[in-house]
Amino acid sequence: MTRAEQRIKITYIFTHHIRWVPFELVAKCIDKSKFAIDYIILNEGDPMISFLSQIDVPCTVASYQDYSNTPEIVKFIYDRLIENKTDIVHTHWFAGSLAGMQAAYYAHIPVRIFTREHPSIKYYSRHAPSKHRLIWECATNIIGVTNTSKQGMIEDGIPDDKITVIPTGFDISEFENVDSSRIEKLRSKYLANHHGPVIGVAARYVRWKGVEYVIEAHKQVLETYPNAILVLSGTHTNRANLEEQIRNARKEDIVAPQYEEIISITDKLAQLPEHSYIEIPFEEDLFALFRLFDIFVHVPTDSIQETFGQVYVEAMLSRVPSVITLAGSALDRAVHKENAWVVDYKNSDQIAQGILALLSDSRLREKIVNNAFLCAQQYDIKNHIQQLEDFYVCELEKRRK
């Protein structure tokens, strides 16, 4: 048997509509001398496809737009796994896991892993509990990204011995080596002629992200810093398209819950001075974007629904002091006034106090920035890849005995 034939064959299955850097890092950094990897992407528009092409990783693409097509997609994946003689299947996100875990089960793949990025199904009602159970019953292993996510799985009924915690990985060099021209390009694009503190947020317009409380806090910040600007990034919401969708929904006297949440946030934004905020639906160069912020704010409304919260770590690695609530990875690592300013859930007054305290105290800012950057080193992609590779080898050896 040649060395190439001795490599463990891993097939990754997922679909996502925007660029997701952690997926790219795994494809790029995993040891290709030990693992032969390929991907099945269930969305023809997934940005991951072009990335995989650039690094010469095999990729099979299918269109999975409707759950009524699940049997056909399962058969498509099944055929690919059999042809490839895959040893390990690893899926991400609901659609990829729903189809991928079934196909891997029917194909008798020895190790079937999915990483769960959502909270307990008590809080994640987008899909029927029976579909979630089907996924984990077909899996041999489940990866949680925080201790909180593991606890949510146990509450759902997933056996403890099926769950392994492996935090998300980050390429620290990408945060350290940001060319000034990239920063100035985004400054010119989003903050031209602005002079004043920049308060950054990176959150979709869903109620549990707590954006409305940041907006209320910003009103108070403006009393002390009239030239402050609130940058709402990663909203995944295009205002022009949204307004048209809402108008059409209101004509039919039907406003979907997701629209109601967005309407609530946009109504609050309308109460701010015109030039005191900016909305950015999506910015690919997040490394440069975070460098525009003087203060970063991320305040989920409870400890449950933010499973990991990549933005916590991204702010730490970008050396931006943060005002936060405790959720996701912050529950494991954040310490008030040491590596972040921690506030209570749903508390606009405390958010404003935290922002104002950090803006007025340079020594405190420096202390938090330095401690946070050191704390974030544990999320280095090298650590993540090492844990993942060891996990793959160990689980496959168990099932080959």
C-alpha cells in the first residue's frame, strides 16, 4: 500500500451562504500527508467552492434548496462516499448534517461527526426536534465549540460520551498582519470625514443578539461624545431590499417573525441622529474592519443562544477593548475589567457606562487589550488543528479494532 493510500480519507459536508473563515482554515491547515480530504458543498453559490479550487482540494457541488429533496441529496452523497471509500464524514450546519449524517450512516462510514453550531433545540425552533434527533442518532460523534454548547446538547438528550469540546480556531497572523492600506480603504469606504469615537458591532438583526440595547446605549454615549458613530456590521440585511419585503408583507397583513425583529431594530435606529450610525450588511475583510473600532460591543440577551460567538475572539485578536455580556466562549474566558468590560443582559445603561469608561480611561483600555490578546492565543488555529487531527485518528482507531 502506498503512502497516499494509507492516508485517512475525510469528507466534509456543509453549505453556507457567506464566507466562513474557520472552514477555510481547516481545509488549508490540516496535514495533507496524513489526511486525504474532499468536500461536498450543498449550495452552488457557496464562497467555499472557489477557495477549495484555489488550494487544489477536491470538491463536489450539489444544490440542496428544499428539504423535500432530502432523499435525492442523501443518495447523491451516499454514492460519493462509497466511490471515495471515505473513512470519516464531518458535517457542519443543519442542512449539511441532515443529509450528510443519513448518507454516512447508510454508507457505513466508520466515523460520522457533526459540529453543532446552534444552541439547545428548546431555543432553536427553526427545524423540528425529530430532524435534530435523526442527525445525532446517525452520528458516532458530536463536536461542541464551548462547554455551554455541550451542556445544551446533554439537555437535549445527546449522550455525554458522544460529545467532544473543540473550540473554533483562528489564524492569529491574519489579525496581526493587517496592512495599513486595507484599513484606510475601509475607513474611506465607511467612515469618510468622520472624526470621533467608533463603536463597533458585528451581529445579525435578530433580537437575541441584543442590538436594540446597543442602540439605546449609543443615545447616552452621544450625550458625552456627540461625534461618536455606531458601526453596525454583519447585519446580513440590505435596507433597500428589506424595506420592500416588509412593505409587501404588510400589504398582505402578514409580517414574519424575522421581519418583526428587524423592524424593531430599524425603528430604534430611526431615533438616532442621521449621521451617528452606519449599517454594513457584510464586509469580507473583517481583519481590517475591526481595526476601525475604538470599542467593540457584543451583548447577547442570555447565556444560551450564542453557541460560540466568534466576534468575542476576533475583537480580542484585533486588540479592540470590548463591552460584552457573558455568552458562548465569553462564559469560559471573560473576566470583568481584566480582559473585557462585562455587563448584565438587556441593560442599556450598563452598556453605555462600559463604553464611556473605556473611552475615558486609556490605562484600563490598554490593560484589557493586552490581557484579551493573551487570552485569545489559546484559539490559535494550530491548537484547533492538532486537537481535530488527534480526535480523527483516535476515533477511527477505536472503530477499526
